[in-house]
Amino acid sequence: MSSSAALDNLIDALCCLPGIGRKSAQRMALYLIDKNRQGAQAIAQNISAALDKVGHCERCRNFSDAAHCQICENAKRQDGLLCVVETPADVMAIEASGSFQGKYFVLLGKLSPIDGIGPDDLGFDLLQQRLESEQIDEIILATNPTVEGDITAQYIADLAARYQIKTSRIAHGVPLGGELEYVDSGTLARALNARQLFS
Amino acid sequence: MQNRVNDQPAFILHRRDFQESSLILELFTIDFGRISVLVKGARKRRDAAYFQTGHRLQLGWGGRSALKILTQIDCRPLQIPLKLYSCVFYVNELLLYLLPREQEQRDLFHRYQHLLLELAQHQADDSLEAVLRSFEMDLLQQLGLMPDLTMEHYSEQSVQAVLHYTFDMLTGLRRCEDGSEAGFGGGELLSIQQRRFDTTAVLKAAKRLMRKIIDYNLQGRTLQSRKLFQQLNKKP
């Protein structure tokens, strides 16, 4: 307990961040109040603004300030290429790779039978509407290569097949710079099965 | 329970994300039955692919509390077709709800392993119904929840193939005069007891009976996997 109730409250509030315990929260709070009040002001304003403005895009379910997100509104991106991912963090990871110029659909989860997460929780009705109403040439299934991610991908592939839309799955295999000796057998088996002609 | 365990055959029944990159695994192990294990930084590990349901694992862990800490993992992957994972999830959920914690269930462990191997070698045209019913019976039998299908509960008379019976969890099998739809044929009951699921009628009766017994023992809980896969089969 410190000499200030407001400071204690700030420390308690910072503890809600992932990976931040009481000691780290205390260090952050003291730094902000003691050394960087301007930075603290900016954080407070930005958190407040983000909470007010950020919702979900009506087309792709990614985070957005407006009804449609910047990616969906970007006319330079290909409308016919739709990449389905599990979380907004996955969109950021793909965007950071700079190798995709299509649009996204964010499930905000994955089919997880034992947790009771089904198609209704993942916006499949919205995805189906898009498949019906838009001219989509290819769906790239970029869900995680876990059992649940694969089941989710399978479900979407079945859905796309009803509209005769081509589906592809992102490749799984040996990471760049990795060594075969240290790759697990399941990944190696997938990499061998999905080998490509070398040119 | 021992403080440190090594080379323990195990299967993952369920995994839950914990904090930023860790996992909590619900395991079915050969010597300790169902236990929970924390895997720190699991999602960033090189062997992250091992932490999936349906793989044969050899695990080690330490710790005295109910949540152990994983110390060792080795994996022999099983190639179960994706479409059959509905069965794996269903069986896993049954085990999660019905198995008591930290209680050895060697026979059941071997039956579970056998079931997964059967799923991995499954041919598309074989029916899975009989395999699943048989496992459900094993599970209920091991836990002492499976009623005797060869004898009426109160009268202790043997079940006759030509007669009809009703089944209730509290009153057991009871002869009914007319063959009502909710009832079971004596012949069906005897076939189920001997696990001869060779006709559609026996399979249907077995499914109805097992569901009744399982639902009673779930004490009001709904099997999410059953609900989900009914939903998936209906849609899209």
C-alpha cells in the first residue's frame, strides 16, 4: 500500500494486463506518475478514445473505428481473395509479412466442441452472406494448424464448396532457417507430403 | 501422488490457453487417470505440435498441487482423419465429465488407446456406431455405472428375448406388457450385453439406452460436442 489511494488504484488497474504482476505494475505506475506524466496523459487519452471508437468491422469482424475497417475499404486490395483467420493478431502478423493483398475475414475464435464454441459464435452466417453476395475467387484458410483450427478450416471449405469457390490452405512445414533435425515428426510429415517442384 | 513422474503414457483430453503462451492440459494417463498439467510457454515451443488431442504421448511432470508442471514430452503421432475428430471430442468430453481425478484406470486407458487406433485405421464405409457404443459400455462398466441387461431389477427374472422391457435409471429393467416405442426388445438388450451390434435395430436401441444412462450420470450437464456436431451436420 502506498501513500496515495489513486496510485494504488492505478497499480491495481495495470495488473489486468497479461503478464503484468503487482511488482511490474508498481514500476510502471511510478514511472508514469514520477517520470513521464505526458506519456501517461497520452496513454489515458488513447485508451479512452480506443474504448469509445473501436468496434468490429461489419464485413470482416476485424477491429475497426468505423462500420467498415481500413482494409475492407482499401480499393487497391483484391476483392476476390479472402483470407480467413482466427484472430485480429493473425491479421497483423500476415500484414507484417507484406505478402498478401486480398481481404480478410476474422472468426474471433475457432470451433472448439468441448468449450461449446460453435458456428454461431464465429460469424459463419456473415461469412456465408459474403460468399453469396460477393464475387470471391479464392478463400485462403489461414486458421492455426491445430486440430480445432483444421476442423474450422474443413467446415469453411465445405461451406465454400457449396458456392463453387476455390479454397486453399496455407502451407505448413519447416520454418525458414530451421534445421530438419529439430523439426517435430508431424510437421516434417506434412512438409514432405506438401513438397513442391524445385525450379 | 509422487512428486516427480517420468515416461508416463498419456493422451490429451482437452487443452486450454493460459496466460500469453502457456497451456493447461487435461490428461488421461495410464497410472494416474485424469490429471491437469501446466505447460509454460507451450505455444512458442518447438514441439508445440505435440500438444494436440489424439496423439500418443510419453510425459513427465512434477509438483504436489492439483496442477502439475510438465517436465518432459515425447510423442508418437496418430493420423486420425479430420472428419472422425467428432468422435474423439465426444469421447474426450465423456471422460472429462465422468472420470474421477487422479484415479488409476489402466483398462480404460488401454480401451481408449485402442479406440484411437481404430479411428486412425478407419475405412470410410465402416460404421463407427458399434465402436463408440462399445467404448461407452467399457467406460460405464469401469466406473460401475453400467446396469446388468440380462436381468430385471426387482423381480430378478432373466430377460427373455421375446418380451419387451422399459429401462429407468432408478427402477432398472422392467417388463412392459405392450411393446411401447420407449421400450427395448429383450433380444436387443441381450445383444447389447454381448456387444453383438450386428443389426440396425440393436445399434439404435444401444444408442438410446447409452444416451439414457450417460445423460443421467452427467447430472444435468449438456455434452457440448454432441450439441455442436448436431449443429454442424445440420448446417451449413
